[in-house]
Amino acid sequence: GTMTVGDLAKLLHKDASEVIKKLISLGVMATINQELDMDTILLIASEFGVEVEVKIPVEEDTFETVEEVDDEADLSTRPPVVTIMGHVDHGKTTLLDAIRHTNVTGGEAGGITQHIGAYQVEINHKKITFLDTPGHEAFTLMRARGAQVTDITIIVVAADDGVMPQTVEAVNHAKAAGVPIIVAVNKIDKPDADPDKIKQALTEYELVPEEWGGDTIFVNVSAKQRLGLEELLEMILLVAEVNDYKANSDKRARGTVIEAELDKGKGPVARVLVQHGSLKIGDAFVAGNCFGRVRAMVNDKGRRIKEAGPSTPVEITGLTEVPLAGDPFMVFEDERKARAIADRRSIKQRQSELGANSRVTLDDLFKHIQEGEIKDLNIIIKSDVQGSTEALKGSLGKIEIEGVRIKIIHSGVGAITESDINLAAASNAIVIGFNVRPDAQADQAAQQEKVDVRLHRVIYNVIEEIEQAMKGMLDPIF
Ligand code: GDP
């Protein structure tokens, strides 16, 4: 959606002249009736120190409209939301369990822990929220559905094993999402543990420990023997403090469905992470295409609660159907409105369609470049051998076309997987397969998400295709 300079000024509680002045200082000549695009709106708002939120599709024909502006004064610190990723068997699940059972010093300690998709621990009187499903697959699947849930990623690497393919995937998925990374070097209790080897290996992926002049936090832990956990939690709080995560808890709740299922006794239940505002018993809401009214809420300690603020995970009942993980969740003024919106959403399936249509393909790349919509061409490379990957990266890096930069957001050896496709969908990337093909699930996901996958056997052809696409000289494929 668009808004004029005048509308924006009103929303920001500023004079139009102040907004125009700010625009001019940014090199944009504008009048009061001029329509502004989303980027400019966000930029101006941030120049005035105001957090702008982009709302999920609600109005008939607007996909993204500015809904509300939070005054700096209405924002307060919220707990960081953390996801744990890493190679299989490096200890993600053990670490999640160990942290869950850390001796919390909060009033909420005790209680029967419930699996509700996420949990909170408290350290130094501060809370941290952990998502319970480890791994970059879940993380990126949520992102591909448009959900931005995670603030901080913990990448677990087993000190007796080393940096493995899924470690690298996790690093690249976190980077593509722009989420800060803390490395937990796990299994340091093992006799053959070599934490320095891990640090050394990760420097190759631009994760350089602070003591070596970098800015990545590394913490040595043993999930099994519960060593270093407190330090890890303190480091999470440190990163949270630096990034100053805030939300307005005094408005209608909005968040993301983390999990949902049909419970035999309770009916449809959704486990939701509240991200903005506060969710209360009786609230009418939309979750994806479903609607409902919050009948009961249970927190991660198994307690019934009446209200849940930002970064709090809760299990709710009172839905009419089962939503999907990653679905946006939003409270409305009454049930009638919620129902109308859910209906409209289910008819149109607007979100996925719009998402898919706006995805970049090589065929329309040039158009996007010309319209100034694309500055980075994000590429994922999968090939049969590491040597080919490196050669491709090298050659693609040499392509220079004015106005666009090629960014290899992930590369690896092996078939193209569903996780690669989700990363591409979440990051608006194209996928190049060199002497490899997508596996069955990836193939299906690519069609569904309309991700452009290009398969090649000759390096020269890859380079030529990308170059021509960037120049708008690609022959259309029929
Ligand atoms: P995930 O696949 O990353 O979730 O890994 P798991 O948490 O399932 O752990 C894989 C194996 O490593 C299990 O047998 C764990 O008991 C073991 N493990 C996890 N953390 C540690 C640790 O700190 N030290 C030792 N010695 N073993 C660990």
C-alpha cells in the first residue's frame, strides 16, 4: 500500500514540513501529496526514531500496509527469542533439554514443563525464550512462510567432531536471515575435544572469535554434563542487550504459530509465540486462515494464564480449525471481524500466491534490475564435488554488471534439498545445480514455491546464463 507525505506526517505526529525536510536531506524532493513507497516510509520513520510495523494482509487489496507506529515511549525490553541449530548428533536436543532444566531462579520455577513449541528460562532476573524445534530446516521453513521469529541463533558444534556440512548450512541460513550467531562448542567433556580446531575451522565462514580479533562469541559447553550453560545464557543476554529487542506490550497481540495440532480432548490447539502486544483470554483472533476466540491459555510451565506479553510462548485453545506452523497470528476487535478476515484469507490464499509471484527468476531478473527492485542476486549453488562449487563461486564472483551484485548465500555438495529450496524461497534466491538434481521433495517444493532451479553440467554455461539474465538477454524458455 502507499501513503502520502501528509499521511505519514500525521502518523508520526510530525509536521509535514518536518517530514519534507527529512526527505530532502535524504535527497528526495517531495510535496505533501506525494505518495511514498514502503522503503521510504520505513526509512523516514526510523529517522524519527519510531518503529514501524508492517502488517499482515488484512485489507481487501493491500498486502503490506503500515498499520501502526509505536512511540519509542511505549516500547519496553522483551526477552530474546533463540533458535538452536547445528549438525546432526552435535547435541542440539541435549542442549535444549539441559537449558530447560537449568536451575532457574525465577518465581515460575517448578511446575510441570509442557511441550508448547518454545520455553522460557530466567537468568539474572531476565528471561530468554528458546524455540523447541532445533535445526535450520524449521527455521527457514518459517522464514519461507514469511515468519520472522528468531532473534539469535546458537550454532552447536561438537568439539570432538568439527565443522560439518549441516554446520555450514546452519551458518548460511542464519546469515541469510541476518540473525546474530553465537557458537556453542559442545561436548568439551570428551577426551578428544578440540575447541580451538572448531574456532579455526569457522574462521573460514567469517565467524572469528573475539580473542582473535573478530566479533563472534564462542562458548565452550557440555550439554551432557551441563557445563558452561550459565555462560552461554549470559552471552545470549549480552547479545540481546546490544540489539535492544523491544516491543509494545500494550496493544492487541500479534505473533506466529509455532506448532498446531488437533488434540483429542481439547480440539484444535495452537502453540503461539506472542511477538507484539498482549494476548488475553477471550481475544478474537485470526491464525493463518483460521479464526477463533482464546478459550484457555497455558504457558510452558503448564500453568493456566490470563495474559501473555511479547516473546511469550503459549498454548491456546478456542480455534475452529488447525492452522499451520509459521502462520501469522493476530487479534482483532471482535469475532465477526476475525471470521471475515479468516474467510477472505482462506479463499484467496493471498499470502502464498503473492509470495510466490514476487519471487525472482532468471527470466524476469532484468526487469527487476531495471526497476531498481533488485540489487543483490542471491544464489545457492549445489554441486557434485567441492572443486566445482569453488570454481563456480570464483567465476560468478567475477561477473560485473552495473547495479547488481551476485551474492552466494549458500553452497554445498550433494543433491538439491527441500531445505535449499526453503532457503531460496525465504531469501529470494535462485538455485544452481551443477551435476546434481533436486531430490523428490525439493522438486515438489520448488514447484510449489516457484523457486527458479537451474541445472547445468558445464561451468561456462552457468556463467553465460547468469550474465545474460543480468543483461536481459536471456532467451525465454517455452
Ligand atoms: P542432535 O542431533 O544435534 O539433537 O544431538 P543430540 O542432542 O541427540 O545428541 C547426540 C548424541 O550426543 C547423544 O548421544 C547425546 O547424549 C550426545 N551428547 C550431546 N551433548 C553431549 C556432550 O556435551 N557430551 C557428550 N559426551 N555427549 C553429548
